[in-house]
Amino acid sequence: MAKTWAYARVSSASQKLDRQIEQLRPYVVDDAFILCDKASGRDFERPQWQLLNKILDEGDTLVICSLDRLGRNYTQIRDVWKDLYDRRINVKILDLELLSTDHSKANNDPMQQMIANVAMELFSYIAERERHEIRRRQKQGIEAAKAKGKHVGRPAITFPPNWKDVYLRWKRREISQNRACIELGVSKNSFKKLVKKYEKSNKPPAEKKTTPTITFDRADEVEGVNGEKGIQGKFDF
């Protein structure tokens, strides 16, 4: 037998659910059929919604006060709304009756089907615009941070307190790379980066190349056999 369920949500523990519950109460047989969450929709890990979503079955009706109770943004709202529609679960939106769905009428009502299709297209369009706006704001934020000389992206990797001891043992082949990573609490990729960084900063200075020099203990000008003059002395290389 098809059932009617209701869902209410507020974004913080300090907010009240009373108003939503009062609006939803006339549509259910008992308050036990009203599930509520007091949490932000940011990660959508809301226990009561997750439970209700598993309970809802084909032919059931979900009643909500407003469309934004389904998700934190239009991408999420679109995905949840489409999932409910594909599962043939009716959705009644109290402040937006136009987008409410009733599968018992949809098969015989072309207008209802058209509204559902238009709603899906509308959600997709708004979701795409929303993603574009988020990317635009992120880009602006990154550019502003770079202009102020702030580091952008993942935080720079730092050497753990026990780095030198573990590194030397690994270098002497007393422990494996896997063991070194475990003791340092880093991934293999991070370990390789740390090794490269450490060895680059601790690389001994290169030996200066020297060129041979010539010194003379004594230099005397002598006259050769044919009267040519030259230098006589001791050469050191």
C-alpha cells in the first residue's frame, strides 16, 4: 500500500523545525511519518534523509515545504528529483505546486509529463549556470590570493620530526621505503618528494676545478748554442 511521507530540514541546530512540521502534518497520518534533519546540506550526509530515501517505494508520496529541502544546490536538487521521478515516487512541493509530480495521473495527462520534462531541463540549465558561477568565483579568489602573495593549492609538504633518523636508516638500507613511509606517516609519493627536497638542500658543495700552475724556483736567462736566449729553471706543475 502506498504511503505518504514528509521531510523537513533546517541548516543549523539553533533553527526551529516547528513551522515546517506544522505545514507537513495535515498530509501524513502520524508524526512518525515526518522525518527531520538539523544539519547543513553541504555534504548531504543527513541521516534522516538517507533513511527516508531507502524507505520510499514506488507509488509513495514525499511531501516537502520547498524544493531546496532536496539538496544544497540545483545540481543536487536535480539529481534527487530525477531519482525520485525515475523510481515513480510522487513529490508534493507545498510552495511550488507546479513542479509537484503525480505518477497516477502522468500517464493520462500530457501536461503533467510536459511539466516534468520542462522541470528537468530547467534544473539542468540552472545547475550548469551554478557550476559556472562557482568556477568563476574560485578563479577570482585564486587570482586575488596570488596577487597578495598567498600560497594557492595544497599546503607545502614538511619534514616530519623524525625525518632525519628515518632517512638515514633508509639510506643505509636498514629499512625499506615502505617501512620508512609508515614510520613517517607519509605516502610513497610524499616520501619521494621529501627525499628529493632534502638531498637538494643538503647536497655538499661541488669541488672547485683547479688549473695547473707553473712556478719557477730560479729563472736565469741563458744563451743557447746558436746564440738564442732562453729561461733556465725548475718547473712545478
